[in-house]
Amino acid sequence: MHRKYRKLVSAGLVLTMAGAMMLQGCGQKKETGKTEIELVQYKPEAVKTFEKIEEEFNRTHDDIHLTIESPNDAMTVLKTRFIREDNPDIIGIGGEVSYSNFIDSDMLMDISDYKGLDDIKEAYKEIDKNLEFVPEKGTYAVPYAANAAGILYNKAMFEEHGWKIPTTWNELMSLCQEMQDEGIQPFYFGFKDTWTCLAPWNAIAVDLAPADVCAQVNRGKTTFSKEYKEVAERMLELLPYGPDDPFAYDYNGACTAFAKGESAMYTIGSYAIPQIQTVNPDMEIDSFVMPASNNTEENQLNSGIDLQFCVMKNCKNKEAAYEVLDFLLKDENVQAYLDDQKAVPCKEGDFELASTLDGMKKYIKEGKMSDFQDHYYPSEMAVDAQIQTFLMKKDPKAFLKKFDTDWVRYNRDIIRKVEDYEKSHNN
């Protein structure tokens, strides 16, 4: 087993036997006489779209047979298969720390020569480069679809009351107070589920903290106590405009309450829209960028890569894999995915976006976007739970001190790697 590969396994990706049992039969190739390409992607909610893509690809290709797997808990599936050295040819994953680990472990193919990259928006290619622990030569993913997070709002309610979309933090706070004065609750949060605490956190942080704050901390150039101070303060300022107990509702409960018109706004990403519409299909939902700064020019759309495709380094049929990527990037297939998932395209082109993203289209068109900060956080650090605890205790100084301490604890190897890189490159 490759030394770096073994390191990845020993760094916390060793999984239970139960996980392995789930996979009996996975990765087996069909004997079709064609070049076999297997793609495993981590979005089970998009399985119907990928079933159609698989069917159409195989109908139109005589020399390649494509199998697309969309398992539940796909990252567990993938990591278990990696341990067994039973890799698929292509993986579909998000742009977050798992991708960073796969690059660091030398598991992904450099696809710099893939022509389809020319059609990908520079903002998303830059996001992927920023996810590298240390700068790497080459390109290791094709960004496919992104999501956008900020504030969802009840469009009919806004029109009825004549409320204007806020473009600064002060305007947002004034709007919330106006809503409360009219007897309407401004927000639902869903903070009973710890991960929902990251939604407003990320949307605020992209406006107030450097996009590469985690890399800067790893290089010893700054601290989270400094860069996240205002972010933490803004989080606390939101709380009085939500439910009396902001931790009483989980994600599903908050989606349901918002769908029933029990609040005017919801601090969550576009990924929640399908869930909300299962409760109220006729609800008119729009969204706007979190205006965390009082300088409108500093506000960014919080948008990260929700799905991208990587070719595994040991793929034996690179040309066939590239042909699959070409097919996935056909405009009609990208549009089908956008329609299904209410997503943002990473590919340049005249794509139709969901009306629920109308308020964000300007930022999307201009490429004025910044990645989710939590895409850089190690899962072992449980930042979502730390934020939830902070919101309960309301002690920013203690929270940020722990954040700095835990960051060093859980990123010690990466920090050392960065230090070595800096020394070797005389930085």
C-alpha cells in the first residue's frame, strides 16, 4: 500500500466492519466487452438524475459502459473501498476537507490536460486550489455544481409588508426590529441540529474574515480570535430575532415552520428549498446574500462546490473517464442537475437558475463568491457543536480561545507540513 495512502487510512478513515459489510458486491465490474467506467457519487438525493445520465450515456456509447453508484453515506463507502484498494474510476464529492485529504494522500489524478476545465468558472477553480493544504502542481477536480447560502425569505410576506431587501448589517438589524414591532418573527434557525449553526456562521464569515483565514492561521500569520471576533459577535446579534428558544427546533422543524409562514426569513442555504417545498409546494421563496458588512462592496455570496468529479490516480482508462466527464458537462445534463437540486452551475454558460436564487444572480454572474469556511475545518474538531455551545453560553472570548487551541490540536500534521513547505520555498 502506498505510504501516503496508508497514512490516510491511519489518520482516521479506518471504518467499522459494519461499513465493510454494507459494501459486499460493490465495485464488481460487469462483463460487457466494453471499457468499463465506474463512478461513485455522494449525492443520493440526486440518484434519479444520475440514473437518467447513466442510461443515456450507455444508450449513446458503443465502446464504453458507465456504471454510476449513488449510495447512502457515500463517503463511508468510498473510504472503505479505498482501504480495500477497490477504487472506482471517478468519484463525485464535495469541495471540502475530504477532498483536501485525498489530494494530500496522492490518490487523485492530475487532470490538467482535460479540455473541459476551460469551461469551468475561475471562481470555483480558485476555490479548489485554496482547498490544497500546500500548493500542488496540477488540477485534481472538475467543479460541477455549487450551492449558495445566505438568507431565504418569504417573498409574498415581503411584498405584503413592503419590506426592502437589506444590503448592510445595520439595515438587516433594522428590518428585523421592524418585523418584530409588527408581530412577525424574523428568523427560524434549526439550531437543535448542530450542523445548522454553520449556515449563518459561514454566510457571515465570508464577508468579515479573509477567504484564506485557515491557511493564514496554518502559516502562523494570524489567529481565529482576531479574524472571527466580529463574526462571533454578529452571530449573537441574530439570536434575539429568532424563537425564544433558538435550540428548540431541528432542521426539519425549522424548514416546516418557515414553510408555514411562521417566520419571514430563514438563515440556511439553497439546499433547504426542496425540503421546504415538500411542506408548502406553492410557497414563493427567494433569497439574498447575508449582508454581514456595513460596506455593501465587502459582501460576498457564500457559495461552495457541492459536487465535483475527480478521476482516481489508478484509473486505467483515462480517455474513457474523460469521455464520461464530457458527457456529464453537456449543457442539457448540467441543466437537468440544476433543475433537480436547485443548484448553481460551476460551468460557464447561459443556464436557467431556479427563481429561488433570483436575489443572488448578480453575485453569481459577477463571480463575487467565497467558499464556506467550514469546508476547511477538520471533522474531528466538531466546530458546529462548538458554535452551538458558544451560542448557548454567549462567551465569544472563551469560544475563540478554544477554537485557536483546538485548531492546533487537530491540524498539527498539516501545520508541520505547511511549515516544511514554507522553509523549502523560502517563504
